[in-house]
Amino acid sequence: MATHAKALTADQVKENFRQRGKTITQWATENGYTRNEVYRVLNGQAKANYGKAHDIAVKLGLKPTPAMAA
């Protein structure tokens, strides 16, 4: 999902999941995260400036990858 040149909004990420017929829980499990960690990032409860939350945000496309930001 993080292949987009522009960062996505949480609503866009959720819509992408709906269009693909995939749940957030499935994505979390496949990527080694808990469902709650992913939902905290998507719902804005985690700032995702660093650590695991930041990694989740980058993989979801909510934040640009460090290479894209440079």
C-alpha cells in the first residue's frame, strides 16, 4: 500500500481495504502487528512519529517512506 507518491488519509486507506475485500485485522496479522495497534494509527490515537506506530503508518501509506521524504 505504501507505493503511493502522496500520503493517503485514514479514510482512503480504509476505503482501499474495503475495495480489496480485506480486513484491517487480516492486514495486521500478515504484517506482524496487532489489530489494536493498527486501529490506533488509523483512528489518530497514536501520533505515529516513531517506533512501531510509525512503521504501521508508513506501510499503510499514511506517511511517506523516509526515502520519499528526503
